[in-house]
Amino acid sequence: MKQKVSWGRKLELKFALKRKEDFQEFAGISLRKLPGDCLAIMKLLHRCRPRVVVELGSALGGSSLMIASWAEHLGLEEIVSVDIQDVPRPSHPLIKFIVGDSSSPDIVQKVHDLVAGRPCSLILDSNHLATHVLQELELYHDLVGKGQALIVEDTLVDVLNFKKFRGAGGPLRALKEFLPRHPDFVGAEGIEPYVTTNFFGYLIRK
């Protein structure tokens, strides 16, 4: 797995973060993503055409609401979004918000039951510690069928060497351990933006 990021890309990301370009809103709901990553997610999901998107890490629900707005173009039937915090989130007929720990057996089973074998893409955006991300990858990767997307967000914490993650590592460290055991997951070509928080995090199951 190639993991080299140029100095120029790192610098551009630092400028974007300094300008708080990752502090966005969708329909008035907070959305913590760079605009380029929003477009990249849309492009990848349009390529994969899932019937269900599972999102681990709802935050305030802005990203789920954004994805739901693309449903007509994607052929999307449902978004299942899990978060450990119980906070007010928007109501939408296509979104099923679940409150609970994504790694707990009952939540894992509930999500699998809701997907019910339908074509599914998976977005990981909850606790970014490597141990937790790796656990989520192992618990949920089977939902991702051939030709579907696996999006692992915020690998920037490893690339930019955030102090909080220097010991335990973040999502990129988890991917380094996960991918050799699952070589059917490969980088999605033509998707990753130049300025991104999700370096090497746009994957597809071949």
C-alpha cells in the first residue's frame, strides 16, 4: 500500500484546516468534511451504486443528510448511521440513526440485519484510534460486496502526525494492518482529491 504524501499536499491541507474549510453545513446541519471530500464521496458512491450506505460515526447527521439528498441519482434506498452519542439529528425518511457503540455485538447484528444482503457501501468516521478502526473494519467489511466502496476517513491524523495519535496510531495504521489480510480491497482510481483528509481512504472491493 503506497503511503507517501508529498510535502505540497500536506501544506495545502494544513492551509485548508487553518481556514477551517472542513467546518461545513448541509441544509443547516454541521458537516465536518472538506468540500473536495464531499464531492469524492459522491463520485465514488455514484460509481458503486449501493442500495444501502452504512456510516459509522453520525456526528450531528450532516453527512447522512447530504448522502440522502443524492438518493435519486444513486438508486439508494437507505442510510444506516451509527454513533455512540445520543444528540438531536435531522429526520429523513431514508436515514436510520442508531445510537450505540459500533463495536458492540448487538449493534453489529442490528446493522447487518438492516442491510439484509443488499449492495452496501461502508463509511468509517467514528473513533479514529487505530485499534477501534481496525475493529470496525473486521466487524463490518463483510457488508461491502464486490464493486462497492469502503471509505475510511481522517487518515490525515497519521499523515500529519497528530500528537494525539503518535503512539496508538490512527485510521491509516489500521488500514496498513487490514489490507494485507484483505487484498480484494484496493484504492478507487480517480477519486482521491489533491486536498483531502482521507489520504488512501477511498477503496473499492474488486
